[in-house]
Amino acid sequence: MLRQPVPISARALNGLFVALARAPPSTACTNASALAIDLFNRMAQAGRRQVTAPTIYTYNILIDCCHRACCPDLGPAFFGRRLKTGIPTDIITYSNLFKCLCDMKRTEEALGVLLHRMPDDLPDVISYSVILKSLCDNGRCQLALDLLRMIAEKGSDHSPSVVSYSMVIDGFFKEGEISKACDLFHEMMQQGVVPDVVTYSSVIDALCKARAMDKAEVVLRSMVHNGVQPDAVTYNCLIQGYSTLGQLKEVARLLKVMRSQGVMPSVVTYTSLMDYLCKHGRIKEAEEIFYSMAVNGRKPDIVSYSIMLRGYAIEGSLIDMIHLCELMARNGVVPDLYCFNILINACAKHGMMDVALLFFEDMLKQGVKPNEFTYLTVISAFCKMGRMDDAMEKFREMIDMGVPVDTEVYMCMVEGYFKNGDSVKAKDFITKMKNKDISNRPQKGN
């Protein structure tokens, strides 16, 4: 483009930058937005002979690229450069600037620009939402509420949307301010803003987590009455709430209601119920649900497998546990660190160290790095069996792998050597432990 004899048109320039801004990361270019910024700077340095003067759209795209490229500090610089050129600003300019300022944790500065420097006819729902989200994400929900009410007072085109209200309601729930969230939910409806399925689900989820199931059911009925159809997420919140309380009759009722309304239970629905059953020793019932998932068109995910593996391990059903692992392999589900730790720990506890080590080797082959709990499990088992050479081999491997060694691992080795009558090596480990100054480090689990 720079080598062309005629100047580059603004349209061509903007088209290039838009394409780069929207391009996903790839091996050819990991950060296309950053490349757009770099290219603009190179073109600007080439002079006006080759490049038509940037337009309002050029700067809007570039400021957005600063946000996308995780270079928010460049956003205000482009904004200032635009002001110097005399190019007018629009709502997109300010919205992109607010994103950059909020990324830099300068939300109050963005708010100051919104309230005092931005022309009164420009602010819209999007520009307000950028700042509302940042305030809520940073635990400033009361300030977000004040801004929301100020917007509502302006009325007309400035009226907050359901998304704006939902942000602040969800923020209050995350801060534990349930009453404020519920009050704002009712205030929103009084303002004539109709909640959508996301808002209702957020309120229901928070009430379920607070074990206020009666109130959650009231909100559900209100939701249906207002013509908003509950989805799988809504029902999942209620099912998880009832499961936590052990009210399985209510869970069965909700599952029946879901199916009658054509809402298919999701993997999360099944997983929530399986988790409750396994935690209360009802493995067979959880197993029935697990195997019914595929029949109902839901493929179990890694979380589903983890719950069943943990259930089998607690029950001591190692054969079922290994069969489930084989099913995982056939279905192309690769165990994660949590799964491998369950398998290795269960086998080690039942003295099946050969099987535990096979899982350990498979873990390394799959590229999953063992953690402190993995090594502690194996080392502890070897020490109890008197296989101190094997325990020492794993201890050294743990260090070579860069896995932190804490007090519990050292104490396993010490106790193992003492039990096997080798007090010299036991005392050597005590000395090493003191020299490492790890005696007071917190112990880590799975």
C-alpha cells in the first residue's frame, strides 16, 4: 500500500484495520490488533503523500484495537491525538476510550469524562454499561447503583436497559448484598424494564445459593407469569439448590416440568444431581443418571467423569473405577489432574501400587504435570510399604519436576526411614528439612 503512487484511501485503510481488529489469534499473527496499531504508526510516519488523513472511523477502530490488544494505555493517547487534529468525536469514540480507561483501573476518571466532559447528547446505554460493568467488577456496586439511578432520571434515550440493571443486580449478589439486589430487581420492573431470562436466572441462582428456595420459586412463577420462558440454566440453579438441601422429590418434580416444557436437562443438570448422590453414598443412583445422559442426548464431560470416579473411589469400587477410565479413553475424554489424583490415590490406598504407577506414567504421557498431592500420595504409599528406594526415587523426581516439597512429604520420608530402622537417613532428612526452612510452610492438598 505504501509503494502505491496514489495516496491510500481512508476507506482502504479502515478496511484493513477492521479486518485486523476482528482477526482471531493464529500462528501467523498472535495479536492482529497490536499489528494494526503498529501499521498505523508506520503509515503515519510515511507522510501525507502516501496516506490520506485518518478519519473519525480510523481513530475509533484504533482505540478499540488498544483495548483488544491489551494496550489500554495507548487508547487515551490516540484520543488526545484525535482531539488535536480537530476531528469530531462520537459515541463510539467515548465508549472505546472508557474501555481503555476501565482496563487501566481508571474507572472514576472514565466516569468523570462521562459526566463532565462528554456532550450531553452523546451518552447512550453502551457507554454507560462499560462503566457500570467496571464498577461492579471492582466491588463498587453502590456507586454503580447511583449512576444507574442518575441515568434513569434522565429518561428518554438515556434509560438504562435490562442489561444495565442485570449487571448491577448480579454485582450486588456477588458482594453478598442480597436484599439490595432484590430491591433493585423490583425497582427495575417498576421502571417498566422487563427482566429477561438472564436477569431472572441470576436472581434465582443467588436465592438458591442462599437456600431461600421459597423466594426462588416465587421469582420463577413471576418469570413464567411475565411470559419469560425458563431455560436450562434457570432450572439448573433450582435443581442445584434443592440437591444441596437433599430435597430430591423437588428435583424430580423440576426435571418433569423441564421435559414437559421442552427444556432438555443439560450436562450441568445431571452433574449437579450426580454430585449430591455421590457425596451421600448413593453411587448406584448416580451411576444410573450418568449412563442415562448419553441416552438423553447429553455427552458426559470431564466433570461428570470426575464425580463418578470420586464416588467409586470413596466406595472402594476400584473395578468400576477402572472400567470408567476405559470408557473415558473410548470416548476421547482425557483425564485432567484432578481425575488422575483420584485414580492414583484410590489405587495407592488399596495397595495396588503397580496400577497406581501405570496411571502416573499415563499422566506424564498425556502431558499432565503431577502436583504436590500426586507425589505425596505415591511417596506415602511407598513409605508405608517399606519401599524406601522407590519413595526416594519419586522424591528426587518431584524435585526435578519443580514441584514444591512441603513438610508433609519430608515427614513421610522421615517416618518411613525410622520404621525401616534407618535412623541415619531419617535424621538426614530432618536436617534437610531444617536447612530448607520449610517446617512452617502451609501444607497443600489435592
